[in-house]
Amino acid sequence: MTDATPTVDLTNCDREPIHQLGRVQSYGALIAVSSDWLVQHASENLEAILGIAAEEALGRPLYEIVVSDGFERIRDSLRLVEAPNAVTRLFGVTLRASGRSYDICVHQSGHMLIIEFESKGTCHQRDVLTEVYPQIAGLRKTGNLRMLARDAARGLQSIAGFDSVMVYQFQPDNAGKVIAEVRLDGKARYDGMMFPASDIPVQARALYTRSLLRLIADVDDPGSTIVPGRTLDGQPVDLSLAVTRAVSPIHIEYLRNMGVGASMSVSIMKDGNLWGLFACHHDTPRYIDYERRTAVEMFAHMFSYELTNFEQRNRKEVEDSTRRLQTQLMAHMANGASLDKSLLAVSEEIRHIIPHDGLLLYENEELRTAGTVPTEDEFREICRMLDRGMGMQVFSTDRLAQHLAPAREYEDRIAGLMAIPISKRPRDYLVLVRKPVAESIEWAGDPTKPVTVGPNGTRLTPRKSFDVWRETVRGRSAPWSREEVHAAELLRTVLLEIFLKVTDSQNLERKRAQEQQQLLISELNHRVRNILNLMRGLLAQSSSGARTLEELTGNLDGRIQALARAHDQLTSEQWEPASLRALIRTELEAFADRKSNRLIMNGPDALISAQAFTTMALVIHEMTTNSIKYGALCDGSGAIHVDLGVDDSGGLLITWKERGGPPVTPPKRRGFGSTIIENSIPHELRGDAEISYKITGVEAHFRLPPRTLSKIVDDHETVPPGEMPLPVGTAGPGLTGKGMVLEDTLIIAMDAADILQDLGAQEVKIVSSVAAAMAWLDKNPVDFALLDVNLGDEQSLPVAERLAAAGVPMVVATGYGAAEDLVAEYPEGVVIVQKPFSQSALQAAFSRASVAHG
């Protein structure tokens, strides 16, 4: 024998088709018309509301049922209901010859137009919308969320007149919590209580998102049936957006158990999502007309706006606190403190922003802790969980054991966790933990809602009593608030920008230094093996054409000096931009003797940067010695053609062609020299290199990117990167008024702003681009400005020219060693300061700028 009892669980309520009940509440009537205005459906109370029987209206055009001016108003409103979920409202519309007026709601439902009618009661002496604004103005702008919600409940009660108004906030698990309650009897019945998620099932929450106000005027109202009950294709009429839609039997039973005679729910939306509800209850039936309900809905919209402002103020406070923390971290970093020491030094400040009981820093597989924390073995398990499922966002939970089963063994010590990723590879974390909080949560009934057989069959019957059901929560910490999660995201950004940028930069520099060291060691070995042959070759070439000992000595000395000059340029620590043509000729003269006149160069010269010169010296040396050994210069007839040119992007093109030498065959073994030729320019300069071993001679093509090129400029005095003395007759700090910092690196910009404020500035605006600076200057005069030269792919020159035209003193900051070109490009009177700058350097620079501008 099989058990015929259906499976019953919490999804029964979720599956109830509450939008297809086939009835309307008695205070309004409904008709549904086709696209050609024929009445397809009507509620049976149509005669009581509109004065025409439903059977008489079915199949007739709407314009035969209502007066012409009323029909015109309905037809003219159609343009307002074209968007999804759009509803238009018409107040005081005359529809029948009796002269009675109606409030009307019109919306689209599938292929039909739904029109609902409510009889207009006594005309209001004034516009009810005017009652909304004083109530909104009365909301306290400061304080906590509970105070704000209580003010809102009091304001809505004043407008709607219900016995009680609750503010009901949805929790992350869709349960609800009453955060404010206002009752005419002065009692607190549900304040602070929790309601299970099943009390407002999934489809009900979806309807609250689409239709923002729901009035149940009388819980004992049987309603009025819509006829016919189904469309021609057998489907019930979709009443999702119908304001007069009847009430689910389950919900009616629920309200009766609460002792409620009438209710009204108003959605509180925030950022497009259902944040909560105003839940209004009345002990007896209560109807408020459509116009006043519209005012209530307007109040809810304005409260949502105030709620957003409230949360933004809280976020601003968190951001301000995080910014102060950032300044402290920068100070520790500037003093050379390590990551772990710096974080532990500001742990109390972090605790103030994000309250916690323990802190763990996991960096480079090393663990450092403070406060109450898991053991190292326990934390390794946590890290494995985070590595498997965590992205680059902050992860937080107040029930760690729900995500990690072994955490149940220590949930009496650690229950909540917030993990902040602070790198990508390897995965490093800053983790904050919280102890468990054994709290008693007051539920308005058992959240598990056991199954019983009720009047509507075997299903989840609403609670027969709203006595408090107490649940003691174990293994759960205090929840992490939205503001705390936001603070953690800001802290993650701070750590990535400050510490990890420096750490990654140091690691990268260390790696590059090691690579460069290996390259130099290999090159040194390469040179040592060849040095004796080189000296022998120089002596042989010089002696072959010398007629006297003095001539031999002079030629040999000159060639050795040429070789020394080339190597001096290669190894110098203080390189200046140098001529590429000179480099090529130096190598040829040092190694090819009289054959250097067989070098033919065409095209412009180029001054290349120190880094590019180092790389090119190695490449040209290899090309030259290979030509002497195997190529065009190994006999008496060959020549080297070097053509220099500039491409459309400003890069330098170098073409090396050998002609007239012996036939060329590709090398059988690729040694260190070939690696230098083919890989140095792409690897170190992000340029291009290609070499071909053609039978007519070796051909090589190189490209140097524009950033490796420089130019000769006039010699101008610049501000050194250290301390600069004040001009005679000036005294610091001397900064007053409003300033601007144009800098695309946030950390540097904030540090500069703090320095300028320490020097006396009342306000400093930070911007990161030329467009942002120009837009801000359109509306804000400034008294001084600090401009970074390079802002990613643009320069600050247009801003400097605008400020110069307005006579604003300015200082330009640069991280490059030479600043002469800046003086030539920027307006007269500009003062250059080198990065990193100190407070005294900026003080001196602005003093000079002030003198320059009179």
C-alpha cells in the first residue's frame, strides 16, 4: 500500500500561485480588455462598483460601457504603460452618466489591458501628497538605523492612519527582522523579533518588487470572482500588478492568527532590490482610497532615498577612518617597517574600523597573529578552503562551521571569519576572526514551521500563536555589517596599493637585478676569453701598416683608448643620453681598425637613454665582432650599411646590412652572442629584433620604442630631489587657501595633500587626470597647485598652461633625473621638484613659485 500523503516542506508556500487567484477584493472592480477594446473578463462586483453587470459587459467595447471623456482619459494613458511593470493611475475620472467619479489603475497583462475601478469617496480638502513632505522632513538625519526607521514608521502611521506600523528588514537569508514598531496603544508587540523567510515566500517577495503597495482592506472579505475564470487558451488571468488582487487563503489565515482586521504592505526598495517592508496593521477593517495609497507609496520612495543617504553617510565615515589608517600605514612604510610589523602596529586602528577578536597575516606562507586566533594547523585548513573557493573579493561569514566542517571542533573559540586577499600569487590573506556570541533570538513562532493538517489541506499551516519562540544560536559570531565589509574592501585596496605595490616592485627589481647580474657575468666570461685575442689582433693590425716604432705606439694607443671609451660608456653609473651614431663608430674604430671606413650610415642620429645605450652597446659589439670574424669585414671588399629611420609611432628603426663579403651560412651553434643580438632589445627595452643570414650578407632589423629616445636641451637650473634652501627674504610655510594636487597615483597624491595641509592649506582637492582637473577648475578657483608631469598616457601641461594664465603659483613634480626639458616645455616661472619629495622640499618649491608669480 502506498502512502498518498504528498511531500510537504517549506517550498509549499513558495509554490502557491498567489498572482492567479481569480478574484479581486470587494472595494474595487476589474475588467480586462483586448487590443481592440473588447471586454474579455470582468469581476462579478462590476455592477456594484460601476453600475453594469459583468455578463452585460463581456464582449462589448469599453467605449460603449463608459462615457466618452472617461474612455478618452483611459486611452490617452496607454503610452504610460508600455514599459514592463508600468502602471498608470487616474484620479477622479467620470465613467458613467451618474456623474460618480472613480480612481483608476491601468496596466498591461500579457495581451490584455487590465483596468481597475475604485469609487471615489469624499473629495480631499487638499492634495494628500502635501502630507508626505513634512513627515520626510521630520526624519532625523543623524543617529542609527533604528532611530531612522522609527521616525519613518511614525510618519507613515500619520499619513495612513493604521493602528500599528512596523519596519521590517530582510536579512541575508531572507528572514525578516522588525527594526522599528509604532503602535497607537504605545505597546511593543513585535519590535526586535525575527520572522522566518517562509512567512514571505519567494513569489511574494517577487511581487513586492514589481508592485510596491498591497492593501488588504478586510481579512474577512470573500472577494469577487473574475468571469470567465480562464482565457481562451486555458490560462488564469495574471493579476501580478493588480492593486485589487484578492488575498491567498494561507495569508488570510496568517493574518487572522495575528488578530489583524486589515493590513497594508509597502515595499522599501534600495538599489533596485527589496530591502524591506512597511507592514501596517489595523484591528478592524480599514480602506484608504487610491489617492492616499499613492501618497503612502511616495513616502516609501522618499524614505528609500533617505535610507540610501543614511548608508552613504555611514560609508563615508568608514572611508574617512580607512583613509586615516592609510596615512598611518604610509608612515610605517616610509620608516622602512615590514608588512607584518606595520599591520600589527595599527591593529587597534583596524579593530576600531572592523571590530574583531583576532588578526592573522598569512604572507609568503608565513603566519603572524595577534589576539584570539585559531591554531596554525586550524588556520592551514582555513587557508585551503579560501584557496579553493575564494576570488579576489572579501569573504565573510558569521558561521565558519557552515563552510568548513572541521571548524565545528573549535566553534566555541572561533565562529566568525573575514578574509581579505592581499595578493594574487602566492595567495596571501589578512584574516580577522570573531568569537562566538551565544545569543537568544526572539522568533515570532518556530522558524522550522512544522507541518500540520489545516483548513486548506495538508500543507504548512500558519502558526496558531505568535508566542515568542526562542532559539539559542551556537557557533555563530556577531554578523559582519555592510559597512564593515565595505571597510574591508577599502583596506584590501590600501594594502594592495601601498604594501604589495612596493613588495612586488622590490621583488621585480630583485629579479631583474639577478638576471642582469647573470647577463653581466656571462658577458664578462665571454670578454675574458676573447681579451687576449683582441689585444693580439690590435697589435697585429697596428704593426702591419706602421713604418716606425713611434707610429706603431701611437696607433695602438689610440685604438686602446677608443675601446676604453666604449666600455666606459657601457659601465658608467651616471649616463647621459648618448649618440647612437657615435656608439656604432666607436665600436667599429675600436675593433675594425682601417676597416671602419667601410661603414656607411644614412638617416638621422638619435640620442638614446642610458638603459638603451647599455643594451645597444652589447648588440652593436656582437654585430661588429661577428662581421670582423665571419662577415663583410673579414676580407678586403665588404661593407656595412646602417640605415636609421623613425616610424609613425616615434620609434627608431635600425637596419644593418652587410654586402660584398664572403657567402654567409647560418651559425651551426647559437651561442651567447646570438642570444644578446636577438633577445636583449625585446627583453629589456620592449622593442624588436630580427636577424637573417642571407647568402648575400647578414641583415638585421632593430626597433627602439619611443620611450628609450631623448634629446638635447638647454641647461636650466632645477630643484634637486632633497632639501632646497628657501629664497632670500622668504619664510615658510606661507600656504593659505585652496589647493589642487594632480597626481595619478593615489598614495602619492594623498601624501602630497597631507603635506600641503600641514603647510597651511585649508583645503586640497585631489584629481587624477587632465580632464578631471579641467572640470574641477571650471567651478573652483585655486590658490596653488602641485602637478605630476606624467599621468599615465598624458601629461599635465594643459593644466599648467591654464593655471599660468590665471597667475596661480604651481610646482611640477617629476621622477626623472633630468628636468631641463620640463623647464623648456612648461610655462615660464614653473618650479620643478624631484620625486620623492619631502615637506621641506615642497615648502621651498612653493616659496619659489610664489616669488615667481609676484
